[in-house]
Amino acid sequence: DFKNFIADATNFGLSYILLHCKTSREKLLDETKKNVLSYVNKMKKTWTYCGCTTMCDIWEDMIKSISYINFLARSPIYAIFWKAKHEEKVLK
């Protein structure tokens, strides 16, 4: 966690150079993306033997007058948020 990071950096001494926040963010995003893709691929493999249900819901941002359609994929084992789409006008 962050406390341990600060303690370790302090113990290292003044010569420790912190990564730029952009570099840290990119590394964290890349790692998170790999984990999410791994999770999604694992879920997709279960669809062959236990099936998959697709679901959607619609919600409206009244201030911006935009409707959002969320698509989800669910199996008995896993569920994922698949995709979101915004539309200016959605029939209800």
C-alpha cells in the first residue's frame, strides 16, 4: 500500500527517484487491462458449457438529455459489463 511505499522510499535514501505520475498511471492501467482481459477470456470459455445471457438496461441523464444503454453478459459463473452506448433519443 501507499504507506509501505513511502516507508521503503524513505529507507532507500535521498537518491531514490520517483517515477513520473504519467509513467506510474500507464503501468497501472496496462496491468489492470491485462487482468480484465484475462477475466473476460476466462468467462467467455465458460459460455460453451453453461451458456450466456445478454442483458441491457437504459438510463437517462436528464441534464444532458442523453440516454445510455448498458450491455452485460452473464453466465451462472461470471458476469461482466460488456459495452455502453449513448444515444440522443431512445425509444422506451
